[in-house]
Amino acid sequence: MVYSTVILGWIGILIFLTIILYFKRWQKNNEYAFLHLLMAIMYATWLPLPIVFYQLIGSDTLLVGVMFGLTYIILLVIVMALQTGHIAFITKHNEDGEITDVLGSYMMATLSNPYESLLGVFKCIWAIFVGIAFGRMKKC
């Protein structure tokens, strides 16, 4: 499982670098749905990371952190998928301009702000438990 996680992790990093390199072009062409879809795939490739951290370190403290880490990444993938669907729906069904930019921005804020704030809390708790587990490791 460690090798597959390393491979998936590098795939996620390559997707991240692709996003960095092509962001301006996609922003210019209003490819926000594709951008969110790529981010959802990137985070999905990083799903096994908390479990592998726990397997490699074996700390009981990290077991609690695994729950927060998995919850964080799973919810992040779900939020990115919801945002992708919202952007695609707005793009496809707004040919007559019935959905205003204000309404679209409101819906995007509804899909992102409360969930991403909660995700920040989960990420911080996960980071605290990872830090505690690394701090308790024996030095070689």
C-alpha cells in the first residue's frame, strides 16, 4: 500500500503543478469547472495518505488524527465535486442570462464558505496530531 500511495501522491503533485502552470490560461478561458474537477481528482489521489502515515508510524495518537485527516480529504473531494457541478450547471443552463452573476456567486459561496471553513478546522486538528506523533518518534 505504501508504494501505491507514493505513486498516487506523485500523480497528485503532478496535477497540482499542471494547475499552477495552466491556471492563467484556464482562468482566461473561464474553465473553472475543469479546474475544480482537477482539484477533486488531485485530492482524491491523496486519500490514502492519513492511513499510510498511521501504518508507518504506528502511533496511537495518530489514529485519532487519521479520522480527522480522512474526513478532511473526503469532504474536500465532495465540496470540489459539488462546485464543479454548480459551475457546469450555470455554464450550460444560463444561455438566456436568467441566472445572474450575483445569484451564481451566492450559490458558490453557499457551496464553499461554510464547508471549507469546517475543513480548515479538520485540517488543523489533523496537523496537530501528526505533529504530536512525529514529535514522539524515536530519533535514529
